[in-house]
Amino acid sequence: MKKFPNALVIMIGFILLSAILTYLIPKGEYQRVTNPNTNQVTVIPNSYKLIDAEPVSVFKTILAIPEGIVSRADLIALILLIGGCFYIIEKTGALKEGITYLTIKLKGKEEVVLILVSIIFLIAGALSGLQEEVIAMMPVLLYLTSRLGYNAFVAIAISYGSAILGASFSPINPFAVVIAQKETGLEFLSGSVYRLLIMLFAFIIWMFMIIRYANKNKVSKLIEPNELIQKISLRSIIILALVGLAFVVLIIGMMKYNWGFNEMSAEFFTLGIIVGLIGKLGMNGTIETYIEGFKELVFAAMIVGFASSISIILQQGKIIDSIIYGLFTPMQYLPKSLAAISMMISQSLLHFPVSSYSGQAILTMPVLAPLSDLIGISRQVCVLAYQYGAVMMDLVFPTQGALMAVIAIAGIPFNKWLKFIFRFVIAILFVGAIAIVIAIYIGF
């Protein structure tokens, strides 16, 4: 039996496919204007036109790979520095000690742990669109689930999966709904109660499916030599408290001070140094451990960079706007409910070439807002279709660097991941479709 292609091989395959598409799809573009106050570029509705443009050559295709890596330099730095930080925390023994103690105390309540961890990541996804940060946490999450008797699929589902669910159904995700509402002229937080109710319902379905799968596919629990540990050492308590404090500071920084990847990287680099010294690794040992952590995550970081190359090629080939035009224009001839659901499906498909869902909002909302007015559905429904359709695809498409990095760390081939997650995503999209239809009939 042939081995399924490595994650990096898949990325290279899609880079080549993207270049080929620039020879096959007609070139076109929408006109754009730049807001002088915010420097935000906005698409002008009904301005699409065909243009003359060269397809992406072989040389430019190869060049797009380092360009993609450079374009995600801040994110790659974040992955390496957070990863190195957690590697240091792990080397101090504090994480294993804390998780061992926790799993002993909650023995027989494994499902409660799954729910609590999922809620934490759901909230993080809803508040800040948490995604790439999960990459560095995967070794810890894999250790936790192995202690509980669950496999790697469960570890990803309760963390990365729950974060994506929160980001998709959130009323306040600054990178999704907030941008989309701004582009469609809707007020910030408008429709929040309805979105929260749907998010709660979707999360219940999500957890039901995870727990059912987890209990049907249990593995042997990982047993540690110090299994009888009854308390955590003071040093480990201090280290774990600092980790918890770091995440509180992170949330405050993102929500109040508009922190980006560089601020996050600086915070966790500092945390790693402090933890290493408290954990008696010494300055030299701390830095050496950091280097070991970098080695562990270089592959994951490179996948993120390679994934960015795909968008660069499609933009250079001038075909992204053509894809948008082809997907959404026919919807004006459909009945309201069918048009809205088709809008959600089209947003899902579009997320394959447009890997950034914030970028997708900026690209599509100015086009879809007037189209929604023409069809007779509200702009809130238009935003719902975008949220549910685009963001959930971060769990499916191999063009998502964070997803490919996460499953690579977990040792899961993409074909096995797709087989596992497909029914989960279909179920949640069905929830989204029902929510959209209900929203139309209640005049949301």
C-alpha cells in the first residue's frame, strides 16, 4: 500500500495546481478604493471586468514559495517562539506533573475534561480567532488526551476544532464577523444574541459528536512512573501559574491594545526564559532547550509559509476576482433561502483559494451586500453565510497552513484527518444552513 503524501508534498501539489489554474481561468478584477483614514482597501460592487494578464510562469511559481514564507514571517516567528516556550515548560516537568495530577483527580470524569478544554478553546476562538497559536500547544494537548485514554484526533477536535467553531459562530471575532459587518455597513455587535444562541447549539452538537467518537475509540491510557502523585511541587505551581497569567495578558493585549503576532512572540519568549530559570535549567540550558523546541516546529512553520504561496500565485495570476464573480453572480436568480444557502456553500468553496477568512470578508462582502439587497435577504444573513461557510473550512482544506501543521505534529496523514473531520463539518454546516433559513423567516 502506497503511503499518503507528506503534508509538504501536498502543499507543493497545490502550489503547482494554482499556477496551472492561472492558465485556465479567465483573468478579471474588481475596482478597489483605499480609505485614506484606515488604509483599508475595499472592493467596488458591480465593477468586475475581464483584463489582459499573463499567467504565472514556472519561475514565478517557484519564487512564490520563499515569498510566501517571508509574507508569514511574523506568524512563523510566533510558532517557533511559542513552541520553544512550551518545550521549555515541558522540560521543567511542570506540565506533566500538572496534567498527571489533574487526570488522577478527575479519574472517571474524562468527559468533563474534554468539555472544559473545548469550552476554553471555543471562547478563545470566539474572542480572538485563535488558530495558529494551537500549533505550539499540540504536544501538551496530545499528552493530556493520551493520559485520558483518547487518541490524537480527539486532541485536535477539542482544541483546534473547538477554536475554529468559536471563530465561525462568534458575534465578536475581530477577524471575521467584525470585519464582515463593517464591510456591509452593519453595527458592531448587531445580531449578537441570535449568533450566541446558534453558537451554543452548534457547540452542543460538536461536543456530542466528539464524546461519542472518543468513547468508541478509546486507547490505552498513558501511565507515568509517578502515578501516585498527590500534590504538585511549589516550583511547578509557580510555572503553571505564570503560564495561566501569560494567557490572561495575551487576551488583554489582543482585545485592548490590538496586539499582533510580534507582541505575542515577545511575551512568550520572555515567559520561556523566566520559566527556564525557575525550572533550574540555567540560562545556557534554557537557550539550548529553546533551540530544541525550534527544531521540533520548523516543519510546521514551513507548512504555513508554503500555504501562503498559493494565495500569492492566485493573486499574481489575477483569477481570484474571477472565481468570486463566477461563484456569486448566479445567485440573484435563486429563491431567498436557496440563494442564502448557496451563498454559504460558495463561501466554503472560495475559502480553498482564499486561505485568510479576514481577507475573504474584505473581498466578498462589498460584492455580496448589494447582491443580498437585490435578492431580498438581509445583510445580517449575508454575514451569517460568510461566517459559517468560510471559517469552518479551516478544518478541511489543506491550503490552511495551521491545520496542516497541527495534524503533522499529531502524526496524522491528511486523508485520515479528512475522513475523521468531514462528518463533523457537514453536521455543523447543516446547523448553519438551518440557522440561515430561520434568520430569513424571522426577519433577522
